[in-house]
Amino acid sequence: MATFNRTSKRGAGAVSAAQGTGGVEPVGRVRRSQLITTYGIGAIVDLEKGSYMPMGLEDWERVTRLPSLSIGEDRLQVLLGVDHFRLAPIAVELKPTRQVDPEHAVPVVRFPRWQQCPQCLRIGQEGTPFELAANGSELECRAHSKPVLTTPVRFVIACTKGHIDDFPWEWWAHRHKGSCDRPTLELRSEARSAALADLYVRCKNCGAKEYLGDAFRPEAMTGHSCRGSRPWLHDRQEGCDAAPRVIQRGASNVHFPVVASALSIPPASEAAFQVITDQWLSLGALPEEAVIPALIGIAESLGVEQTALLIAYREKKKMLEDPSERTEIDSRREEYEALSRDRDDAVFAGVMPQFCNRVEAAPDSLSKWFDIIGAVSRLREVRALAGFTRVEPYPVSPERMRDALTKGAIAPISKTPRNWLPAAEIRGEGIFLRFRTDAIDDWVKANPGLTERVAALDHRSAAVASERSREREYPITARLLLVHSFAHALIRTISVDCGYSSSSLRERLYVSEGDGILGPMNGVLIYTGSPDSEGSLGGLVRLADRAQLTRVVMRAIRSARWCGSDPVCLETEPEQSGERVSGAACHCCLLVPETACEKFNRELDRTMLVGSAPIAGLVQWSGFFADAARE
């Protein structure tokens, strides 16, 4: 578990009350992997002792002891332009105090700064009027016979450029009555219902009173410009022209992490390559003439042959020094090829390989749609946090993330670029299904109406990108909609039928139309996307058994025939999907937890699987699995 350690008001060091003992009282604990996604830098995290925000990389470097936690994934490092990745620190308790070493904790800052006393309902900040409690982490209201711990207020304001700030309580309370010299605010409710319209903020000094019912309207903040506040970096960006919006502290649109990931595949997954990677900090700095003697020394200490180490060294050197531009589609194609082949490397120097795959032809009952299936019994994924957005997500490929940071399209996690990024390792297992390319091509050619449907979704995707002033990464195609929709149907079936929670599974899509030289990609990997015990117990690999897989896939296809929201869901037109850029897809049929989906539950259409709704006068098309869906 990773531990959070509150910084001082100036953002430097641990809580002063704990510094004299050599340890600090942690404000909360989360899983290490959650610091890359849900609770990453810039997110608002509700912890045991209040609401906090993890700080940027400069604070991590200053406060935590991280070099020993470095990890590597060469293909991803090249895409993101960094030297290495670092895991979040694991808490080290100092006995007998139960405090933690501040050098093994992630620094955080209190946010929102405004708090409310649950007893007298007054709102304010540290020092005006609330004071720091004895534990150095929480605030308390001392206007009572016994101090009362405060709670964070529910509302903050944010803009699409990633800035976030406290809700302007004083401005809102006095926006129609004028300013007050000594505002004393309280947040109360009419107690008629739980609606926001019943909440109001009142100034006890001048009597000004404003309700919060219309605070969430787009025009609510007219007259209050964004101040460019970046609490996670202790600074402000002047001149922000984005309109601030009111959002709830715990809303999902407060923080959309921009995460890049890659699988460890041969040769990087080989045991000898791992040995070289572990020694790369020293090997990479050696002159060429000193490398061979160093490798001989390493081989002798491990009791292995030096040849394998030399081959791995040259492979790594070539991978890092390759001058050609690498893109995510190149990386995905390498993974696609690796997943399409058998691989079972031997243990080397006591080190286990990180990729093991068993491939076989699809069973006869599925061979009409798929050509091969793979059981990936050993799998490693590295996920790195490169930035984040607020209010709405910003899909971007890894090789363009730095450009997006420069343009301000995504918010940075450090004031200046670093040579590392925070990352997490996910080790687990998965099943890989590769569609028959000729089957998809024949299906598209045989259904002219399908072309119109896909064109409408592609037009909607282009319109959304234009509205957001961003360039699209890829067009919408029938191949993409088919593979993505099938992946969601399969995840939902595995969750219901096999006992996995859908949030512990994740899709990895391999979709490309090809470029004339390289053929199309049309495959999907469903793997355990959680680092807990569900990740490596063999359950998913067992599903790759021919009989088991046939049963699960057929059940997924047949389940897609009906939806609890039909006929409305099946008859949904692309123009009605808004920013989802989807056809027939809802929570009753295809949507999965966002941790399980690569595309924020967008670009889905159940009609790709089962066919269009039979409506007289409208263009019809058959689903890819139409024959099985009717059985």
C-alpha cells in the first residue's frame, strides 16, 4: 500500500508536529497502482483525515526516496521520451509509534482548502476561522466547548485546461449585494429536500444570502474568471481564458488521468534481458570497451553463460538508440505479433520470463469468426501517468502526449519536464482472440447499409473533435466498432458467468486497417487489469480451453441480442449519441467500468454484433455474429 504524507502550507516537508520524532502520521493509504489512475497527481482523494491532492514530481523527488524503485519498459520509454519509470513508495512504519517514514510516502496538500464545521455550519479555511488539530493533519472548529473536526466542502471549480480552485464562496454570497469587509460565512440547507436548490450560503456579518441551485449552469461563473490555480504544483498560470465550471468534489470529471501503457514482450520479457535492465544504470554509462568485461563479471556472479547477456545487451542498446520514430500503432503491432505466436522462454539465472503464451487454432464452432486463440499465462503491463485533464477526457496517443502537454491540452504533473514518470506494474494473465481478416472484409462488403452506419459515426466523431478543437487520432471503422463491442460483451459475460468482477478485467484492442504493406489488425486481449489476487490465479487462462471458450463466446453473442433498454437502445441513431460517438450501447448491454475500457466507453455499437433493428423503410444490415445470435 502507498501512503500519503501531508505537506506544510508552503508545500515543503512533512507535518511539523511529527518532524521531531523522525516520522509522520499518514493521512491515508491507497494501493500503489491507484496512484497512476484513480488517485493520481492532481486528483482529489477522500482519505481518512480529509480531502487531499497528491503533489507533483518535484515534491516526490524532494520528499521521497525513489531511485531504488525504478522500473523499465523500453518500448514505452521511447514513446514517452523518458529514461525510466518509478513506482510509488511503499509505507515503512516506524515502530512502536506506528508513524511512517516520510521518505516512503507520497506528499499531498489539503484540497479543497475551504472546510465546514458540521455543528455550527460555518465555512472557512485554515486560520480563518479553523485551526490545525493536534495530529497535524485535520482542521477543527474551536468555537465550541469541545473542538469539532471539520469536513471539506462539496464544491470546487475547474476548467478544461486542468486548473482547479476553491469555489468562490465570498464572491458567490455577495454577488448581488456587494462586498463585505469582514465576511463570516455559513453553508446551510432549507431542509426541504436533498436538492442543491435547498442549499444556500449566508454571510452572518452583512446578511447576504445566495442559493446554490443554479451554480452548475454554464453561465453561473460569469464575472469570475479562472485564476489558473495548480495546487498540485504550488503555482498559478496567469492569463487562462477557459471558463471555470462548478463541479462536485467527488465527481468523476474532476480528474481524467492520461495514461500510456505497454506489454512486456520478447525480447524485453526474456529473463536475460531483465538481468541487463536491472544493471542498465551502470552498464549504460560504460564505454564500449568496458562492456564485455562487465558482462563477464555479471555472468560469473550469476553462474551463467555470458553469450545470452551479450545478446540481450545489444538488443536493448538497439531498442533505445533506434533513430526511427516509433508510434503507438507500431508498438501495438509488435504486441499483436507476439500474442499470435507460442512463447515459453526458460528461466535464466533464477529470473522468470515475463511473457508466456500458448496459441492454437480456434475451435470449429468459432472458426467462422476467429482464426487463433491464445492463453497468456504470464503477462506484465507497465502503465505510466503522463498528465491529466479535467471536465472532459482528452484521448491522445503516447507519442503525442508531450506535444499535448506543450499546447496545454493536458495538465502537467511537474513544473518542468523530468526524465522519469510515475508508473505501475500489472502482472497477470489473459486470453487473446484474433478475428479472421477475410471474414470481417466479406461482412463489410456484403452489407452496404453498414457503410452508412459507420460513416454516420465517423462524422459524429469528427464533429466532436472539431468542437473540442483537437485533431482526431484515427477514423471510426466497422472493424473498430466490431472488435471493441465484442470485447465489452465478452468482459460482461466473463464477469457474470465466471465470477470475475468487471473492474478487475481490462481490454487491449489491436485494430488497424493496414497500410498496403502491413495487413490489418483485428484482435483483442482480455486480461486481468488489477494487481490483486484476481490477477494470477489461472482463471482466465482456463477459459482459453476450447470447450470453455466456445461456451463463453456463444453466451456473449446471444446475450447481445437483447438489452433491457430495447427497443430504444437498438434503435439509437449515431446523431443521438452526443460525445459518446456510439450507436446501440448502454449500461444494460455493453458499457463496462471505465477502468476496463481503453476508450472511456465510447465507439461502441451492438448492431455490429447482432444486426440493425428491423424497422420498415430504414436501411438494414446483418451483424457479424448474426447467425449465432439467432440460434
